[in-house]
Amino acid sequence: VKWWRLAAEQGNALAQYNLGVMYANGDGVLEDDKEAVKWYRLAAEQGFAEAQYNLGVMYANGDGVPEDDKEAVKWWRLAAEQGLALAQYNLGLMYANGDGVPEDDAYAYAWWNIASSSGHVDARRSKGIWAGEMTKEQIAEAQKLSKELMRKIEANSSD
């Protein structure tokens, strides 16, 4: 904790993220969700995808912050657009259920399609179930949306 804190206080995003994890789990420090959120946010604002994902989880669950699905979506989208499959899967869930975003079958399918291409098993399963409820036209639209989202993700990874 001592060394992570020293690096985190100097602005190192990985150290900020790791310190957030330590506070979230109570490893070497007393568990403190508000402190975890503080460190995750600092790393997330620097574009650290895993911190963005964890910050989204904190908002989705109301851990250390008021529960806020829109904020969860915001942070998961940032991580998803960097290629983080867990965030892509969770975005699919949010679109499927209309949590923090308008319910949208095409976006749910598209995010699960992208996450499943990274090997996310639950995303593959969810996409398959969802496809059983969609028309061929809806699936074609969702596939087109997947390609558009992938182009954005690929552009972000080349920056």
C-alpha cells in the first residue's frame, strides 16, 4: 500500500487503480468503498480502462457512491470502447434491461457480439439467447452496429 500510494499520489494511473482495488477489497487497508472510488476515478479520468470498468461497477452497485445506472453506463462505455470485454458485456446487459440507457435490442446484441469475439462466454450465451428473440432484419441491423462499434474500438486502440 505504501508504494502504491506514493506512485498514485504522483499521478500514476496503474498505482491509482491498484490502490483502489486494495481499498475495495480491504487488502492491507481497511475496506473503504469511498476511498476505492476516489482512486478508481483518478485512474479512470486518465483513460485507464480497468479503473473505468471498476468505477462503473461501483456506480451500478452503489458502493461508495449513490447507485446510478447512467454513471455506470458512462464509465463502462469508456472502457468498452477501449476493448474491455467485461465492460462490453455489461453494456449489453444495460441495453437489454433499459438500465441507465433506453432499452435497445440492437445495442444489447452488438455489445455482446463484440465481447463474445474476445472470448467472453456469457456474452456469447446472451447474444445467442437474444438472437432467438430477434427477427433476421433486427440481427442484420445489430451486426451492422457491431461493425461500426468495432471500427471505433479499433480507432481508439491505434491512438
